[in-house]
Amino acid sequence: MEIIKVSYTIFLLSCFVKFRLCNCGDLRKNFYRTSCPHAEQIVQNITWKHAASNAALPAKFLRMHFHDCFVRGCDGSVLIDSTANNTAEKDAIPNKSLAGFEVIEEIKTQLEQACPGKVSCADIVALAARDSVSFQFNRSMWEVLTGRRDGTVSRDSEALANIPSPFSNFTTLKQSFANNNLTVKDLVVLSGAHTIGVGHCNLFSNRLYNFTGKGDSDPSLNATYAATLRSKCPSLSDNTTTVDMDPGSSLAFDNHYFSTVLQQEGLFESDAALLTNNIAKGIVNEMLISAAKFFTEFSQSMKRMGAVGVLTGNAGEIRKKCSVIN
């Protein structure tokens, strides 16, 4: 009887560990092994071709994947164009600065030629995000399980309601991630994606000029850094100028972002918010142990995020063109 109890306990623990690593539903490794054997290679080839000439692409594809998954799950709905009767996610305020859609369509076109009706746009987004970041390292930085199908609904109002804002405090951010079965650790680790890319002035200039409505600056922002930002963003209304999110390291995917946050130089309020909670701050410090530690944690968090609300089996569809519902 004791042996049975011990065996059952080990079974439960193994289930817990698997769930902690990724509750990925029906997604699996090499989903297209028989239906489209070269699918993942085609995605990588085209993504790497564009990443070689556009160093900003990894940040763009990470953001696209993130914004897709936080609205209706990772279903490719962020790729759908608006119509006369519907304003889609793509045209919501948080998504107006997304880019790289033409690369996704190029990948989709080649996949349709190789394997018509087999590879989803949702999987393409997940794979392209991984492959664009991986170009710098010449190896895959995390495993992407596949088998997602494409959604058929895309509404701008849902994007506005569900995508975390750069103005969010910690409580709001934590709840937003919890709504998608993601933890505080996932929140902190995935914020590390801000180690690459840029932010528009209007998304943080309130921290420089009018934080409490009295013409003041955000006291949680390093004063010297705030002065530097004011020289780059001379007004509250500037919505075209961009600033590196991780100064001095904005094109290198590494763990430098967490050092920036600890120095109170996180660009957005959502970055600074990570220091307002002791658990989150502890994870920020943990991510600075080594780049390898961050890469390992980022890999697991990306796998969990990539499984949020996925459509599998007979749900959804496989779009013929990523921007248009069949």
C-alpha cells in the first residue's frame, strides 16, 4: 500500500511539473512533420532573410505575437484587416505601430505554394517571433509547439481592452497576465523583451512633463535619465519620435533590460512597476544572475504564452491569406 501511495505521489508531482513548464493543450512538437515537412524551415528561411537586413524585426515580431495572444488567445486575429463592417484588432490604438505584416504574408504565400491549407497564420506568428530573435544567435532560442488554428473574429475594442498598457501599474499588469493563466514570473520575464526595440515618446512623456497633472516628472524615473529623455522628446504631443527601450543595447537580445529597470531607467510606467512589488523585484534581480538564466526562463514563459487560448483540432480555420478570413 505504501508503494502505491508513493507512486501516486510521484505521478502527481510529475503532472505538476509538466503543467508548470507549459500547459500547452493540443499543441505539439513537429505538428507539420507529415502534412508539411518543410514548414518550419520555410518560416525560418524567410524570417532570417529579413532579419539580416532589418535589425528591428525581432522586436516587431515579439510584440506582434504578444499582442495576438492577449486578445482571444494566439489565433492570428491580429493579422486580419478591417472591413467596411468591422474595425479589426490591427487598427486598434495599441496595434497601430505594429509592423512586419508583409513578411508574415510572404511566409504564408510560400507555405500555401508548398502545402496548401495546412499551416496556420497563428503558428507562423509564433514561429517568426522565435526565429527572428534566434537569428542573432544562429540557433533556436526556444521550442515552439505547433498546431494552432486561425481565429475568425477580430475586433479593435477587444485589443484596447485586453492588451496591457505601458501606463499600467503592477496590480493591473498582474491581473492582465493572470487572466491569461500567466504568473508574476511570466510578467517579469516577458517584460525582458523590452531589451530590444523602441518606444514612442507619447507613451512615456507624461513621466517627463506632467506626471500628476502639475507639470512634474515621475519620481520613480532616474532624474539624469529623465533629462536625457526630455532632450529627445521635447513635448507631450510628440507621437512620432522613438527612443530605445534599453539604451546602449536595443538591438541585442540579452538580460541588460533588468539592469536598466534596477537603475530606474525603465522607459514605461509598466517597467517601473516591476520594482513596486517585492516578488517581482526579486525576479528582476534573479534575471541578472546570467544571460543564460534569463534565456532559460524566457523560453519557458514564451512557451506558456504561446499556448494561451489556442484553437486546435477542428476549431477555427486555416486561412488562405493571413489578412483575410476565408
